[in-house]
Amino acid sequence: MDFESKLIPILREGIEIVKMISFKKLKEALAKKHPDHEAVFIAKIAGALVNTIFGAPPHEEPFAVFARNHANLIAHEQTKLGAMLEELRIPLTDALRIQSLCDHQEGQDSTATLQQAQALGILLADRDLPLPHSFIELVRKLGSAFGLLLPPLPNTDSATTH
């Protein structure tokens, strides 16, 4: 149990990195599609879409109000998520499945989130469930590529003789 209690927060951190990368990608795609909207508006739409993907509706103001006021636009863009995030389908699939696994360990059922992701054209149904280690490696590579994580530094303990 001690191993699991340390692993779940690490996996959840990886899920957050996939969310951040998805957010960046959606912001870019939405800015191109809606050049007449301000960057703050685009960021809020992107955030609402990421929340939708991961089954985390906003409960805090002003995000909940924004989501309600722009429900039609969010719903419209939701139908395009599969295409907008095409190149992230593998990490998104893995993150959603890992999230479901973590939720299950914590007594929550996130089957509906997986079903919705499949309906939105995001989830790769035939992809195997990732092992925690391979998910963390994938997240590290992606996080580094997107400038969200620094690549691991080589071990320099033996070279610290000044």
C-alpha cells in the first residue's frame, strides 16, 4: 500500500502535464480558428475543453460562469477535439486510462470520462493500458519537448570537486 500511496501522486502529476500540453495545443488551434477573440477568452475555452476531456467540470467562479455562458461554443468545439488533438491521442489515451486507474484506487468510477473521450474521437480504444513506468517516461519526453519540464540532468555527484 505504501508503494501505491507514493505512485498515485506521481501518476496524477503526469496526467497534469498531459493536460497542460493539451491546453497549449488547444490554445494554438483555437487562436487560429477564432482570431477575433482575445487570448484570455481563447485560454478559457481551451481550459473548459481540457476540463471536459478529463471529466472535471469547473465548480469555481469565474470558470463555472464562463462555461455556462459559453456552453454552445464549448459544445461546438468539443466535437472537433479529436481533430485538434490528433497528434496527442496516444498521450491523452494513456493519461485518461491512468486517471481512471488512479480514480479506481481512490474509490471513484471514471468510466463515463473514458466513454466520452472515445465518443469525442480522442481515446484509442485498441491501445493497451500503459504501465506506470512507461507513462511517466512518455510524460517526461513530452514535457521536455513542450518546455514544461527540464530534461533530467546527468548525475554529477562525483564531479563536484572544486
